[in-house]
Amino acid sequence: MATRKDVKNRISSVKNVQKITRAMEMVAAARLRRAEQRIADLRPYAQALRKMTRQVAEAAGVEARNLPVLQEHDGGSKVGILLVTGDRGLAGGFNSQIIRAGIEQQRIERVAGRRVEFSVVGRRGASSMRFRGEELRGEYVGFTDRPAFADARDIAEELIASYVDEELSRVDLVYNRYVSPLTQYVRRQTLLPIQQAEVFGEGVAELQLAEEEVDEELAEAHRKALWVYEPEPEELLADLVPEYAQLTVFRALLESTASEHGSRMTAMRNAADNAKEVIGDLTLEMNRVRQAEITQEILEVVGGAEALS
């Protein structure tokens, strides 16, 4: 049976762990608020750029097909997947669920006869994929706590270059979509070809719904208006598409950062609560040990008194 000193030392150790986890929870909460604000600030610009890209693409018509970044590679058999993870751990299942989603997507692509090449954001994801024996096409680390647009631009430019050079037939993003500190879910989003991306998919319906909620008649008049483009739509589209791809990657980085802080805050809160329960159990154990020691001392005193008498 453990002595009272041993139990007290264990209680002291668990209390120190509890202090650390509480501090990490507070730090994660502060960083989460900043990450949420960055996402909110990006949203209006992202919606406006998505709308502009769609309108310019419609105006360009068949001429847009001549742009290398808009040409679909039907015969391609190599898919690029960008996994967005974090540089640090202690965030629950934040990193592991991205890795699992990437491996599952790789299995699906192999069944379809396509090969997968991974690019990874974050040290945790990169080390996990290398441990699995995967050869990484790109590795981007050191900025996941506070990503800058320059980081997203570098990543997007490399992915676009690989697609234009026909090294990849499709580029997907896999990242944690932030909903709340308690809720994040893995999302797979097609970045290239742009015809399959959100600008021509679900984002259009989402934007049209937002317009109708603001002013249905104004939205209808806006869609029927005659637009004059300078330079020509196809030239403008050549600049808008890379900008849209960079913004999409940046949004994924921001969503992932907020998800990481939210997941870490929740994990540290759970760890602190568990430490509190352990301290309670150890305190009861220490009381039982102390009671046993007192009982033993009383028995020794009584035994000694009986021996003297």
C-alpha cells in the first residue's frame, strides 16, 4: 500500500499538470478568438471574388477554354491532395482525422485507377505521412498558428504550376472546417480544375441565396445588367483564377487554424477536468492511508499498554 507521502507527491504532480492544461486552454481560447475574427474578415472578400470570377467566366464563354488553368485533363491519372494539419500536437484528434481522411481518399483513388501524390501543411501531418512511407510532393511548415496570405500564395502557385504542366489531373484540399470550439469536421474540396471547384458549385447557390435574402429584385436586376469588361473577360479571368485559388487555400488555412485552436482548447479543458477527478480520487486514497496509519498507531499504543500491565 502506498504511503501518505507517495500519495501527496502524486497529488502535487497532477495539480501541476492541471495548471499547465488550464493555461494552455486559456491560450488556445485567446488565439481562437483571433482566428474567428480573421475568418469573419475574409468572408466578404471571398464572396465578392467568387461572384466576380463566376461572372467573368460566363462572359468569357468558350474563349475561357484556351486558358491553361481552365483546361481539364481528362486522361490524367495522378491526383494531388493537400492535407492541412498543424505544427503541434495536444489538440485531440485534429491531426489524426486529416491523416485518416487523406489515406481513405488515396484508397478510393487507387480503386478508380488513379495515383495520389500528397502535399502536407504542418509538421505533424508531414511526419505522420513520412512514417507511413509516403513520398511528399510538398511540405509547408512553421506557420500554422497564424498563417499569412503569402503562405497560401506560395502553396497555390506550386499547385497551379503542377496542374498547368499536367503533372496533376486534379488538386484537392483536405482540411478541418471550423464550426464551433466543440465542432470541427473534415472537408474535402476540389481546387483544380476550376470547373469542379466551389466557384461553379455549391458556392454559387450559397451566394445567390444570400443575394435573395438581401433584396430579391436588386439581385435579379444585377444579374440582367450589361457588364463592360476592361481588359477582355478572358484576360481578366487569367488573373482572377489564380487569385481565387490562392484565396481558397488561404481560407482553408484559416479554417484549419481556428479548428486547431478550438480542438486544443477542448482537449485541454477535458484534460484539466480529468485531472480534477484524479485529484479527488487521490485525496480519498490519502485520507484512507492516513486513517489506516492512525488506526495502526492506536493499535500499537493499546498493545504496548496491555504489555506493560
